[in-house]
Amino acid sequence: MLLKDIFYKKRRYATVQAEQGQAQAEKPTVKEVPEGLMTKCPECGTIAYAKELEKNLKVCQGCGHHFPMTAFERIAMLVDEGRFFEYDSELLSTDPLNFPDYTAKLEKDMEKSGLSEAVVTGEGTIKGYPAIIAVMDSRFRMGSMGSVVGEKIARAIERAIEKRYPFILFSASGGARMQEGVLSLMQMAKTSAALAKLDAARGLYISVMTNPTTGGVSASFASLGDYNFAEPGALIGFAGRRIIMQTIRQELPEDFQTAEFLLKKGQLDRVIPRKELRDTLVTILDMHTERREN
């Protein structure tokens, strides 16, 4: 027996039922496809090839549902090819409160996501326009804001002031990181103070809220943009829906805490489908900045 026979790894499959007309409706054909090859939309049930979904910027062609994107997928969607330069990737979280299992969870998320933290910051050009960019990634501790996340965002804002570049931030977060206690809450004040300096320097800040943007992130830098945008259907809010209902003892609208609800109430400037986002940002950058030729 060969070694490859001993350590053979069985491929994982997902089961897909394919209907073969009305005559065979009672006995649908069952097909097995490798796991990860196809993706099912959680909203309408449309099944699409994963590669086709990626080509469509991870937007369901059946209903327009916006799937989550990783930080570097967003950067690739937005920035001119080869024109992104990452900042502060060497900054790593520690365990200042000796919180049980926190270090192990950080290491697990690093391995799973390939990231050093829940936000990627850097500079790049968008159709020739330079910008400082920060993108949060919910795969890392649900995008929660700890000391390193706050520090990386604050440093990115400082560079935007220094270089006189616009600052664009994509938020995707469950809020402050409980494993760092009050230190995580302090990042709300630090990032907000940095944005106040950017505003005083007459710098441009564009905030794009994605699903989900909640807790201390929604209550600080995510809501302080000169332009506040969101993707369709994004969950945006501070406290959870159930907690609010128990507190005020009232029923809430079905679309409560969605991007569309907040747009109607005036908290957002626009809800922008992902396919239109890059062109919209370019239009705004064209109004506010000078174009840099490659």
C-alpha cells in the first residue's frame, strides 16, 4: 500500500436537486458537486457557480442580494490594479486583560482569514485619483474594534491629513471588542478625534457602511462621513433589535435598522448598489481632488 492511499483525503460534496420536468417532479435527480463550487443565495435561493458570483462582485443575479466581501476583494474591486500599498500590517493585537482564550482566538482568525487584524489600511488610486483607504473584514473577530483596529484607522486618517488625500472607509463590524474592555471603547473617541482633525484640515471623508455595521463602530467613525453611504440591505444600528423592543416595549418596522430605513430617516446620503459604487466614488473624488496620472 502506498502512502497516498493511507493519507487519502476524501473530497467534500454538496447535494443539489435538479428537477427533470413535471413527469419526474416526484423523483428529482440528485447530483453531487464539490463543496465550494456553487453558492446558494440566502434571500431567494438562487444557486450560482462561485466563480460567476465573484465576476458579478458577489451580488446575486436573481434578487440583488449583496454577499459579504473580504477586505482584499473590496480593494481589488475599487483600486486601480497594482496601485494599493498597505499600511501597518505589522501591528498585532495583544491580550492586555488576560481574557480567557483571546490569544488562541486571534491566532485562529489570523490563520482562517490570512489577515493580521480586522481592518486593512493603505493608499491607492481609483481611476487615477489618490486616496487613503480602510476596509474592515468581518471574518476576523466579526470585524470588532480593538486597540489595533482603532490605531490603524487613526494612523490612516493622520496620513490622509499629511498627504491631503481623501479618506474612504468601508465598515463591517459587530462593534467594540469585548475581550479588550474599556480599551476597545476608547477607540471610539480616538478615531472620532482623528476625524475631527481631518475635518479641520478640510479633508474629505467618505464612509461606506456594509453588512453589518453595528455597536461602537456605527456610533463613532462609521457615521461621521462627509458622505455617508451604504450597500443595499446592510444591517446598521447600535443596539440589537430585540434589546430595543424590550426597552421601549413597542413593535418595530420590518425594515428597521436596514440601509433603506436609515436612508428614509435621513441618516444616509445614499444606498448604492455595489456595481455602481466605484463610479460614484470617482465622481465625488473628481469634484474634490486633482487627478494623478499613472
